[in-house]
Amino acid sequence: MVRRLLDTTARELAGYGRAEMLAAIRGSEGRTVAAEVMAPVMAAVYDVSNPELAAGMGADIVVLNLLDVREPVVFAVDAAPKDVVREVKRLTGRIVAVNLEPVDPEAPRVTDDDFGPGEKAGRLATPENIAALAALGADAVVLTGNPGMGVTNASLTRAVAAARDAAGDDLIVMAGKMHAAGSATEAGAGIVDAAAVEGFVAAGADVVLVPAPGTVPGCHEAQVREWVAAAHAAGALTMTTIGTSQEGADADTIRRLALMAKMTGTDIHHLGDCGYFGITVPENILAYSVAIRGRRHAYRRMAMSLLR
């Protein structure tokens, strides 16, 4: 028997495996906050890492973006490459996930942004990189795409199957798009559909990512609720995502996005990494946290010592 994630101490969490973490998230009933940070980017307060800052503001899950698993570095985390992910876990006492990108070379891309495509081989969702990520000690892999990378739902489904084969039961597998990721055909309200969601779960996804209502154009509450319901019916959890730089919006907007996402029935609430650059506005993590779980749980998560 495990406790709800919003009640779990760092010491308890350190003893949880994949099944226990998923049960703890499910038991929290839509009150789990994930904050994404860019691993190699200078920290907002320089000598305290962005993962620590995100955790300090109340995030339950820290997602590392732009981490090259072949040469892993997290700014302001002083550890050897093979130990850096474990050090992030030790410093934060949180679930730590890492983005990998299943780039589809045949995707009809409409943009070519600074993130790629395929800029770093160690960021791609290959079986070798997924196995390397598991060896680094990550708790979860997030299969998704940065702007312009050319990630499709078909490439995501293939990557989920590869991740499950490569990592077995060692990693939580999360999959889906936070925005179009450069795709010309899977964008806006057509970014995903129930069939694609069911395909991710059938391939082995534990958590399905979908855009939060009010972020990607055309993705409204009723539509996102349908995607969430499809994932739940297939046996998976969901994570609604803010990957459109609205993580840097004003606090009132953040609260509205939070409540709309909660009304979809989602399990995990994600804030992206570009409030400024590299992390969401830290105050917005707190604003989101208070909106979905109230001050008691928000402050408890912020204040609980890692020594408990």
C-alpha cells in the first residue's frame, strides 16, 4: 500500500518503483504538479538548480528537457555525468522524468526552430537512449517533441513500444504532444484523437500527454476531456500540458488554465520550461498548485524536509 503522492515524503518516494509511483499519482486525484526545466540552461538563481527551484515551489514531478543522455549535464548540479540524474533526485526528493524525442524523418514539418531537428543524438527516443536513461536512474521517460522537431503520433506510438521493450518495468512511460512540434498535419484541434490516445496505451504508455485546454489553438475543455476519458478507459493516466509559453503568463491566466485542466479529469498538471527561458515563472508553479489543491497541500509540499 502506498500513500498519495501529495502526502509522500522524500524517503518514502525513494523506495517506490514504477507501479507505486503510478498508484501514488492516481491516488492524488488530479492534484499532481509537474514542472519542466531545461537541463543545460543557466539556472534562474544561478547557484541553485532549476530542478531544486521547481521542487521548492511545489512541483511533485521534475521533467528535464534538452538532456543529452550520452553527455548528461544539469546546470548547477555538481555531479559526474553518470550520476547527475540521481543527484537531481537526491537534491529534490521528487519524481524525475526526462524528455526524449521520437523524430519522424518523414513528418511534413512546417517550422524549423532552434531546437532541431535532431540537434543532439542523445535527445532522440532510440532504444539505446532509453536504456541509457534507465541506467542514469530516471523515474520516467517523456516521449514528446520540442518545437520544429517533426514528431508525429505514429512515431510516438513506435517510440512507446520501443521504450517498453528497452526499459521493461524500470521506467514510467509518458507519451504525447504538448503542441504541434512542427507537424503540418497534427496541429491545433487535430493534434491527437481518441484512436491515437488508445494506440499509445496499447503500445505500453502509462501516461498520455495532451494539451491543456486554452493552450493549443482549438483545444477546448470538452475536447480535452474526451481525450482524457479515452486514456482512462484504456487504463492509463493523463498529463495535461502547458507547452505554449503560457507558463509565463500572469497568475490569473495560470489559475484559469489550472481549473480548466482539472475539469477535464486529468491526473497530472504540467507547466512548461519557458516562463522566461529554462523554467516557468516560479510563482506560477505556486499559483497553479494552490488552484488545484489549496494552500494546505501546496505549502506542505513546499515546506516538507527531505530528511523526513
